[in-house]
Amino acid sequence: MMVSIAEARSGDQVAFEALITPLIHPAYRLAYAILRRREAAEDAVQEAVLKAWRGIGQLRPETESLRPWFFTIVANECRSVRRGRWWSVVPLIHGPRRVFNEQRIAETTDLRRSIERLNHGDRVLLYLYYWLDLPLDEIAAALGISQQATKGRLYRAIGRLRERLTLPEEMV
């Protein structure tokens, strides 16, 4: 059964669910990439779905895909969560510990820390491009910028990330 965005915009809950359901898993991956906590990512996606349902009627009629619009809501919800009062509290309950190669752990930790030090816009852009493997036109739509601006921002974000990952020459 093929449903349209127009049906969802008119308040058809079944149409909305049919359109949003395939986006839940990629949205969770985006939220988890930003928040790094399973429960927080699940909550952010759930809240984003509610916000999308409430705001679907305001979506432009010419909108062809919910994906960029919905991912924007998810990214903004993650930003709100990270600004929240309790975000800096360290969770006391940890999942089962895994044994990893120490070198791999160090590399992964360095990459994560470097990404976390980037500004929110750069992080979201990198997650959308590398983690969710979205095409540039959808990323541009999600960020509300042109495709050319998306390319430029991606190039600069990668450069800033590369700078953070490069060791000073005296350490080599």
C-alpha cells in the first residue's frame, strides 16, 4: 500500500505510521551516534516521532520525503537532551564489559573525543554523511542549506576533525 505525505499531512495516522516506521531505525542510529547512550537515544527518537506527528500538518506541500525533515527533528531533540541538566551526570550502571584490543580502544576513543569536541553542526553533518550514509541532497534538506554549502561544510568539518586527530610532529 503506497501512502503519500499529503495523506499524513491531512491527519491520517495510518499514513503517518507507514511513512515514519522505516525511518525509526536510522533515526535511532543518528541519535545514538550523537548521544552515545541507548536509553537517551530511544527517548530522543520517541520524542522526535511525537513532535513529527504534531508538526506534520505544517510540512510544506511540495515535500517529497519525510527523511530529511524527520532527521532534523531527531538531531534537534538530541541537542536539547545534551543541553539538559542531567546530561553530565555519569550513569552508574554499565552494561557487560567487553574485551577489546587496546590499540583499537585508543583509536576509537580518540575519534569519539575528537568528534565530540566539534561543534554541533559539524557533528550532525558527519553523522548524517558517514554514519547514516545519506546523500548530499538529503543532508542539505535536513540542514536547510544548499547542496553546495553542504559540500563545503563537510569538507571543512573533515578538516577540523583531521586537525584534532593529527599528532604534533614532536610526538611522532
